[in-house]
Amino acid sequence: MIEARHLRVLRAVARTGSFSAAARELGCTQPAISQQMKALEKSVDTPLVVRSGRGMQLSEAGKVLLKHATGILAGLSAAEEEVAAIAGLRAGRVRLVSFPTASSTLVPPAVARLRDGHPGVRVSLVEAEPPESLAMLRGGECEIALAFRYPQSEGAPPAVGSSAGHGTPREARAEANLEAQQLSAGTDWSDLVVTPLLDDPLVGLLPASHPLAGREGPVELAELAGEQWIAGCPQCRGHLVELCAGAGFEPRIDFATDDYPAVVGLVAAGLGVAVLPRLALQSVRPDGVSTVPVRTASGAPALRRVVALTLPDLAEVPAVALMLERLAGAAADR
């Protein structure tokens, strides 16, 4: 096997014309140079130098090998420099996948802080909700996925309650069960490195004219049992159904949309009530609606847990570790 150190010796011998001069250039002994040249000749099974008088020159095979050695050593040097740049955070790449509310609230300050100190690190962002974002992480399409799950749902059986749209009760239950199975894949983080970011409280949205609008204390979900509901993403919708079931009723979901401004607009128009994460309201103007704290049937505040996820090997990459640190800092500031 040809080793890089042997190629460096060959290059030095060709440049200086002798083993002793090559030894002085490389800072080692003449016998060490001789031994490495013998090892290289043994690897290629042919002489590489020809002695002539007091000097030496490369054989035909030696000249061919030197020609390739120059490119090989230059490539190795460039590779070492690039790796050192990544290790020293002078370069690198971090691909983020995030759900929309984190994209607009947590990601911008975190990326800005990272670039302030390390402008050579490139950061890109694609939006996706769990479980799609986790599939992208495990599939090598990103280094960090921002995700969330509801602690009230951990270990709970899948909810099979109301679903937007029409169909027979059996079809609705089948659809809800399928949705729950798909979403369960997005809450299994056992193979990932989890960086907790924040607990994001859920806030009730009521039309400004609603009798409970403006209440200072929390609203019990059971007080909204007779309302028409506006639901969000599939995971959020499933959690809403579960919370309402715990409060003793099945919500009538007339509208389902992932677009938070649309949710606010529907509530403001008096078409229903909704529950949104507080982070969502930090990037949407809640004009025409009243926001109230929401309490679950157990008396605990409703919330979702927001985290940054990566693979164990990726967590050791300097740029990824720094990005996780900056995300945690941005969350702590909220």
C-alpha cells in the first residue's frame, strides 16, 4: 500500500537529489529516508531511484509516481485544510428543517448570532412538520430538525375523535386512526439527541364578541364544548381532539388549516374558536380576536414541548453543536 508519508519522501528526494539532503529538508535521519524509500519500492515492486556518481535521479517508474504524487499530496493538503476549517468553524454547513412557527421566531435570531461570530458557516432552512421533518433528518437531508410534541399525549392511546370533512363515522374513525399511526412516528425520539428549547403554552382564540372574551383567568375547555372549532396541522388537530375528549366532549371541527393568519381571520369573523401555540401569535397579528389562557381537564396548562433534534454522530460536528447552542439561546430569550 502506498502511504502519503512515502510520497512526501519521494518528492523530497527528487527535489534535493539525495537521501541526506531529503532528510535535512524533512527533519529526520538519512537512514529513516532510506527505509521509507525501500518500503515504497517494495509497495510498487520496482526501483524508483537510480544512483549516478554522488547523486541520484528518479527511474522512469519514479518519475511517473512523482507526477501522480504531486496531485495526491496537493489534494490531501487541501482536504486537511478544509477539514481544519470546519473543525475551527471557519467553514461548514448546517441544514435546518423547522416547523413554521419556529422558522419565524426561533431560527432567525439563532442563525443571525451564529453568522455574527462565524460568517463562514453556511446555514439553510426548509420547512416541514413532524413526522416529515424527522424522516428528513434520519434520511440525511438535514443536520437539525426542530420539532414538537405534546407532553399530555405522551403514552396516551391514539385519539379517534372528530375530523374535518365529511364521511361515515366508520370512515372518520379509520382516517383518524391512520393519521394517529403516521404521527406516532414523529414522536419517537429514542434514537436522536434531543436539545430542549422551550415549553410553548397553548392560547385560546375567541371572537372579540364572545362572552368569554377578555376573561383574565384561564378558560376551561369544557366551557367551549358547544362551539364550532378551527383546527391546525394534523398533529395539532389530533391533540385538540384528545384534549377535548379529556374535557368530556368531541369538538365540531368545521375548518382545518395550517395557515395561522387564516385561523385568526376565521375566528375574527365569528366562524369558530381555536387553540394556537403562543409562538404562533408572536408572528401573526391577532386583530379582531381575544386571547385567553387555556386549562386542561386536569387543571394543568395546555402546552407543547419544542426541541431541536439531531443524530448522535452529527451532534459532534462543531457547526451543528454551535447551531444547537444558538437555538437554545434564542429560545431562552423568549
